[in-house]
Amino acid sequence: MLEPDENQRLILDTVDRFMARHMPSEEAGRRDEAHTPPYDLLPHLGEAGFLGLPVPEAHGGLGLDWTTMALVQERLAWHAYAVGSIVNRVVGFGAMSVLSYGSEAQKARLLPRITSGRCLIALALTEPQAGSDAGAIRTRAERSGDGWVLTGGKTWISDAGGADYLLTAARTDPDSRGSRGVSMFLVPRDAPGIAMTQIPKVGNNCMPSWEIGLDGVQVGAEALMGEEGKGFSGLMSTLHYSRASMAATVLGCAQAALDLTIAHAKERKQFGRPIGSFQTIRHRIADMQMRVDATRLVVRHLAWMIAEGRDSSRFASQAKVQATECLQFVTDHGMQILASAGYARESAMQRYWRDARLYSFGEGSNEIQRDLIARQLGL
């Protein structure tokens, strides 16, 4: 389960060559400083096949299993987290949403464009009062002729400024409560009535986040994704994909931070010897390695369950918690071991550290994940 097979090793070799060409470490640092997202790489990622790994060949993908997807995600993020992260969002939020609950017409129209890197879909779910409590959504969609009119607001929407569509959650039944009566719409990002403001933040500079206003935005009947009033059912059917993809990406970043820490511990000398020879440092790095290895087991097990078609919702939540808290542990201790060398702006460690803080509450807080896990244990 852990070791890639021959075909997977060839794919990972392709990942290494791709990243060496398109996103070497110095380029990742430059983009972070310039706040430049990797949208320009999407056609290249599509051409290499990375955006269509789990998508059936009939829809423009490669039709490979999720274990291969997890391996590729980890390796991409090991080279540059920003690239692994954009692949996560393109596949998890875009391709798998359309594949899971889109109409046949939507699949035929969008999936070949998504897998080739010519279409980016941003998930517009969160609202100022609807984060962990996604059922508190107030954005509404009202019928207008054959289509709909959307009014409301969204916040912390990744990639909205560069997206072709905003996959928007809106309440179509005004009398409904909670998750019932919510529908999903593919809203063109340039539709009249949409206003967007970028949100400044401390990390993940290559993943812009936006506040969105929807003021009487009109869309056609074809914009509805899935069944009316059952948008949350559609979302739930894809969460294990996005969480599995995120966990694999976070794992790759954790391994990169650990490798940087080990290299520093071997090279940095104090009191006449490498700091890695001191027990305090050696044991701390050993703890970091154990966390990463344990996380890899969890991530690969989840990928295997998805590939086998097994119910993996609890394991997806577990992988999300395990991976994100592993990354925080590794980057926090990595910063302590590198000290001023890690705190310097030129160090990759400070970027890993800043980026890591988002993920224990982004894409479903870890407190919510633990609650979901407990619920599925019958508690």
C-alpha cells in the first residue's frame, strides 16, 4: 500500500521533471513574495495529465485510481505546496463535483476543459455567518423565468478572482432550515452583479481569497448543479475527495519541511559539532519523522478506501485532522530548530510555517471533523 508500483514510479518521475522545469524552489519563493498564483501552470498541468488522473477517459481524464492521485499530490506539494494545492482545488472542488453530481451536459461541457487546465471552478460556500455551520447559508436564489436570480454574499473564497465559475451554494427554499433547501449553481465569474474584494492574509500568498457580493446575479436553468434543494447532498458526495486530496498535499509539505530541518541539523554547528548530534534536537526530529510517517499511513489508507469504493467519510475526516496537525507540529518544531535561519524571509521554512496555520480550520475546522468522527462512532 505504501510503495508505488512501476507505473506510479514513472508518473512520479514525470512530476519531478515537471516541477524542476516549471516550479523550482526559487520560483516558489518568488511567487510567494509577489503573491502570484500558479494559474498560468494549469494548461501545463493539464497537458501532463495531473488534472485528470481520477477522471474517466471518456471525460478527458486518465481514469487512474485515487492511490495514484494521492502519490502525485504528495510529490507535487513536496516540490511546491502552491502547485499541489491548486491541483487539489481543481480536482477536488471542480472535476469531482461535476463528475459526482453534474448533469450529463455539464460533464460533457466542463470536464474536458477542467482536465486540460482551461477551466477553473471556485467553491463559493462560506459566508460571514456560515462557516463551520454551513447550514446557516443566507444567500438566496429565486426563480426568474427559466433561470434564477442570486442575491447574497460569500467570504474567504479561494481562487474566485481567477475562476471561470463560482460553484455557489444558495437557498432556493426560503422556508427551509439548515442544509435542506440549499442548491448549487455554476455562476460565471464575470456575470453582471458580482463584486469581489481580495482579502489580505498572512500566508498562502499563492492562493488568493476573496469576499464576494451577489446583487441580483442572473443565471440560466443550466446553471443548477444536481437537484434543486439537494445541494448539500451533492457536496457531501465529494467531501472525501477534497479532504483526501488536501491531506496528501499537506503531507507533501510536511515532508518538505522535515527534510529542510534534517539538512539544517546536519550542517549547522554549535559548540564544535552539528546540532543534530544533540539529544534535544535528535529526539525532536525523531518525533517529527514519526508524525509524518503515521500521517502517510493514514493518507494512503484513505486513498486505498476511495479506490476500492468503500465508505470513507470518517477516514477522510481523520486524514484531514491527522495531516493538518502533523504539518503544524513539523513546521513549528522546524522553525524552532532552524531558529533565525528559518525566520529569515529567504527561508522556505517561514513559508511552510505561515501556510500551515490555515489548514486546521480551513476546509472544515478540525473541531468539526472530530465531531463528525465521534458521530460516526455512534457517540
